[in-house]
Amino acid sequence: MEYLKTSKLLFSITRIRKIVAFVQPRYCSNVARTTANSRETPPPAEKFKSRISSGPTFQDFIKGVSVNKTSVEKSEYHDQHTYFSEAMDMGNFRKVYFETYGCQMNVNDTEIAWSILQKKGYQRTLELSQADVVLLVTCSIREKAEQTIWNRLQQLTAMKKKRLKSQSPMKIGILGCMAERLKMEVLEREKLVDILAGPDAYRDLPRLLAVADGGQQASNVLLSLEETYADIMPVHHAPQGYSAYVSIMRGCDNMCTYCIVPFTRGRERSRPVGSVLEEVRMLSDQGVKEVTLLGQNVNSYRDTSQQQFCGTELTQLSRGFKTIYRTKLGGLRFSDLLDHVSRIDPDMRIRFTSPHPKDFPDEVLQLIAERKNICKQIHLPAQSGSSKILKAMRRGYTRETYLDLVKNIRTIIPEVSLSSDFISGFCGETEEDHQQTLSLIREVGYNVGFLFAYSMRKKTQAFHRLQDDVPAEVKQRRLEECISVFREEAARVNGALIGSTQLVLVEGQSKRSADELCGRTDGNTKVIFPKEGFNTAPINVGDYVLVKILSANSQSLRGRCVSHSSLRGTEEQDGSVPVLQLHQRVGSDTTATESRS
């Protein structure tokens, strides 16, 4: 019904536009003007024609029309409404307040959304009380994440009701994965939500807000096979400017049975390499010291935007791993991108997340081992230690294959730090399966972990084909046991660093003491140390410093600052790659990349 209304509206507008376009040229012609001027007393018909030619156009009428005359925006239909006045897209300096939930991709999405709105005249505020527009960038990965949003919406709608009679009524928007997963349910359940925008609809935010200003709910949750926001430079709000996230691909093709991401983020598509390198160069020029490359399956990056990238070479997987989709052909691969990015600034750390274990061929591992500024830290999500459960999850590997990969990684990168994800209580998980997960955690020895109890999500393969048969209390007990073993192993791994000297990137003041600073090692372990560590220049956020490790626990390291340093400084000390030669190599490679991109 909504579509029919839309069609009628567009048809009526099209007819009006055609009439105006037809009438104006006809009565603005030289013949018409000559005829009109040659008569002393024009007949009524000629007077009417003259008034049409000199009167307002259709655009003059549409500028004054309130957009709440149409309900088209409440459907998922979307079109480029060229008949909307450009003025309707302007923010008029209204203040936008963002709240970001979930993964680092949502942090990057916030920066993209803000970049789009900033260009349309909106201002950003960090004070909720001052906001004209409140946008929640949401997560749907687990039920708990969504419940957090529902609770927050109740608080915001109560705040909105108090402001309805004021001169600046609050508009509330839901962005990201939750908007994509629940769609109209959000608008119906929370009547005071004004706009809904999926992860591929951020370009449409100015129009959606313009529609909301007219009193209507507005929605665009269409997924795209092409959208990467490659031409939009995110407005980075990194803490003190020392680090930033750079999105290199979106979506996921893996279709793990438990995962909602393919249904909220869509299919895999990679951002052109030239766009990524341009953003990293800009961040380097701004003095950013650490960049994290982002993607739902970041190391499956494959740029096919240019013909010279599209060869016939098959995508290489980690040995023994497989996928549910056909092997892909051609494209500029993750190892190529990582190579180019790491050459831009030898004093900038490069990280990436979140990868899939299947996409670690030797060429990627060897590049990490070779480059000083690519962090020797790899996130290797296992999800389970049981081959039976891994098969039910459609992960594409067995326990043995995963452990072989870990062995290969440590052979190529001896000093590597490993982190992982685990799910407790997946469909059909027995106590024996759980014990195998505990033994895997002990055998590998991770320094960082992300562990969760299984939460079934609608639309996933598990929802349609499997039974969520592990009781909630059993899930929670198994989760607590996994966390306990994880902490034991992390304490052991971190304890092995006592007595060593670690290169630390300073992030800021410690949360517990104003007299201490904190930062992270190459392996992404937090280090806390006194501000007054040595008698030289002050230590600032974004500095590299050498810290002697004196104690450790499962969460962090403690130490004493020895001196200032740099990534290039450690290269010179190690005698690996002279700084001058590395600079020359960066210059030549950068030129080659620009010509290809």
C-alpha cells in the first residue's frame, strides 16, 4: 500500500514537472513575446500565458512544502529524490550527539556518519542536553547488546517528551546493525524514534533527518553490494590524536551458523586501495602513531576495482582451511595492501582486526615478521576447541588445523602475541566439547580474549537449523570457567615479560592514578608506569617510550620508563633496516602505488 502511495506521488510530481517544462519554453519563445507585444489589448488567454511564463516555477512551490505530506519514508523504498530542495538537506547548525555501541567498525561508522552530516551544516556536541539530534550507532551481535539499546531508548524518549513543546525538539535515530536487523520493529515499538538507517545508508542521513523534521518517521535499511564509503573521509576523533581506525572492507561471506553479520552488514566488498592509502597518508601527516585496519573479515580484503588487479590467481587460504563459497579469483590481496600501508610511515604502528584464521597464508605472516611497524600481534578467533562444534558452526577448520596454524605462526613470528574469541554453550555443546575448549586455551596461551555465552539470533543458520539446547545457567558456568582458564594463561604469558624492555605507545593518564601513564606494547598488552621515569623531556600522549617491565598480571604489565624511543630508533638499534634506506624504499613504493591506483 505504501508503495502504491509512493508511485502515485512520484507520478503526480512527474506530470507536474512535465507540464511546467512544456509550458514555460512555449510561452517564453520569441514568437510568443512578439505576438504579446504587438497587441495593445491582449485577450485573457494571452494574459494567462504571460503570467505563467513570468510566474513561479515548480521548484518555488516545492521549497515551501512540508515533507510530512508523504509517508513514503516509512517504507524501505528509496530513490534519489531530485525534486527535494537542497536547502532541506542543511543542518542549519543543529547539534548532533552520537552514542556508539559494539565493535570498532561502529566507531568507524560513527566517523563516516559525522563526516556526511558535518558537510550538511550540522555541528557535533559531546553534551546530550544540548543535542537536537541523538544518533545511536548500534550492535546486534548478541541479545544483551540489543537490550542495552532498548533500555537507552526508553531513557531518551522520556527526555524527548519533555522537550516536545520547546523550540528545539529532539530527534532520535537508530543507525547500524540493529536498525538493519529489526527494521520496522524499532519504529513500531519505540514510536518516538524518528529515523532508521542501516550500515549502507549513511549517505541518506541528511534526507532522512529532513523528512523527520516534517514530522514523519524515516527509514532506509537497504543493503548494498558496492557501498564502501571510499570517497568519504571519516572525521577521526581518536583519543588525543595518537590512534585511528581505517575501514578497508565491509560485510562478510563466511556465513558462520551463529553469526548475524552477513545479514546486517551484507556481502563482502573491499575499498579501493588508493582510497585506503590516501586516508592513511592523511593520518600520518596529522601525527597519528597507530592505525588499525578494520573489516568484518579484514584479511579477506580483495580489491578488484581496477582491471590490472583482476588476474586469474586463486585466493590462497591458510593450509588445511576451507570455505563454503567458491575460491575467489584475482584482486589485490590483503598482503599487498598491508605491504603498501606499512611503507607510508615507518614510525606508525599498523594493526588489523577482525581477521578469520582461514586468511593467513604464509605471505601475510612473513610480511608481518619482516616489517617493524606491523605489530606482532594476531587476533585468531577460535570460537571453540571442539572439532564437532566447529563443524556445527561452519568455521571451515578442525581443532587440529587451528593448532597447526598457531604452530606455523609462531615459527614465522617467534615473538607473536595471540588473542582470540570464544563462544560458550553453542547448540549441541556437551561437557566434553567444553573441556576441549578449555584445553585449547591452555595449549595456545593467549594474552587477550573476548569470551561470551552463546546468544541465538534470528535470521542466522543456527536459528533455522539448530536447537539452542544448552541451558542458560550451564552456558554461564562454562563461560566463567573459560574466563578463569583464560586469565591463568594470560597471567603466565604476561609474566614471561618481566625483566624485558618493551616499546610502549603512550595513550594517556592511568584511570587509577594521576601520577601514572598507560600505553600498549607491540603485542597490545596494557602497560602502566610512573610519569616520572627518567630525567629527560616530559612524556606526552603519542610518544614511544621504552619501559622496563617489573610486574605483571592477567590484565596488564607494570614497569618503569627508561627513555624515549621510536620504531625507527629500534630498527637502528637492532641493525635490521637502516632508516635512510627504508625512507628511500617508501618513496619509490608510494609513487608506484599512486600510479596503479
